[in-house]
Amino acid sequence: MVIGLKQLYEITGEKLDICSEVSRERLDEIHGYSFIGPVSLKGAVYNRAGVVTLSYTAEFTISAECDRCLSRFERSRSFDFEHILVRSLNSDNDEYVVTENDKLDLDELAVNDILLQMPTKLLCREDCKGLCPKCGADLNISDCNCE
């Protein structure tokens, strides 16, 4: 979803509500995560005292393989994000999102935000015991007799 921001930049007090989804095709480009259904985006872009801010929540469900025991699991996630939007910057600054031609590709921003928020190791549960290093038994299901 591409959002036109010209009116938001020019009118103090202006607000635009967002209710969108990141398409399956866009999510299939992400390697390492398997999304079940689209990513739901809800929030708003608003101009308060001349500062344009994007605030949104991304909700989604992933299917993954546990990094300890290798079992498949599904997990629903919800992340909140907030960005200050600017037309241009004089220097590199990661605190602001530069919108070229007063347009914002919300799908691209959301995918980047989600990837930065996701853990590097995915576990089926917090107390996952993993696999026995000798016999390969799943220690979440039963104890093995290895020494």
C-alpha cells in the first residue's frame, strides 16, 4: 500500500487512518519465515504541530521450526511501531523515515520493521529442552537413557 502524504505534510492537525494488509506475494519474498495469511496493519498517520508521525500495529501468524527440537509450531505475533516521517534529510539518521515524492510504501516499511523485531532463534516454547545430542530423542516428549 502506497500512501500519499502531501496533504498530511501541509495541513497541521490532518490525520489518515490505516487499515491494510501486506499481501502474500510480498511476504513470500521473505526468506526464513513462513507467514500464515497476510500481515494486518492498523494505525494512523497524523500531523501534530508540523511533525508527521506514523503509528501502527502489525499482527500476523508464523509457522516455524523450533531451533532446539525441530518440531513445527505456529505463533501469533503483534508488534507496535512508530516513525517520524520527513520529506528529506541533510544527514544519515535512522530515527526518521524519508518519504520520496511525498509517498510512503507502507508494505515495505512494515516488512522491514517486522524483520528487525523478530528473534534470531525461534523456539516452540520458552522452556524447550531440545534434542538429546547423543541419540536425538526429543527431550520435551520423554527423557532418554543416554549418559
